[in-house]
Amino acid sequence: MTGKTAIVGDGDSITVFKAAGVATFPAENEAKARDVIRKIAKTYSVIFVTEELARPLTDFLKRFDEEPYPVILSIPSKAGSSGYGMETLKSAMERALGVDILFND
């Protein structure tokens, strides 16, 4: 599993990652994204998920927080950022460190 990276999202948002050597898995909705993530979770150490799919899958994705791998990160899609990725990063940092060192809110 070392170093294997994947991205799950709409086809237009993930195409550019393929050129960078990232395994791409298109998913047009959250049900498809959930199925794909279940299938690839044991194979990839880092899985990026576009924000539009990650937000409705928040509860499902939380189950991966307790394990070292895969690390699942939400990223903006071609439509731009909704702020969800930064929200989850902030929450994870506060949980891990007990303080907000990046955002100072």
C-alpha cells in the first residue's frame, strides 16, 4: 500500500490527476463514491475525494479516522471550493492537537 494515491470525484475534476500518476475513480453521486471508496480503501494509502461527494459522506468517512490508512482528504472540484475541506482539516487538527494552530479562530 505504500505511496499509492487515488482520487474519487466527477470525471472532469479528476482527469488532470491521471496525468500526475494518481489512480482516478469517477463517481457521479455519493452512493457510487461510497462503493468505490469501500473497494479501494485497502489498496490505497491516500484517497482524495472531491468536496461535493465528501460532504454527504461525512459519517461514512469518519470510520476511516481511527485507522492509520487510508488517509482520506477532501479537495475542491472543478467548481471550486465550498470550504468543506478546510472545515475538516481544522476539525482534525483541533482533535489531534487540542488547539487551532492554523486558523486562530
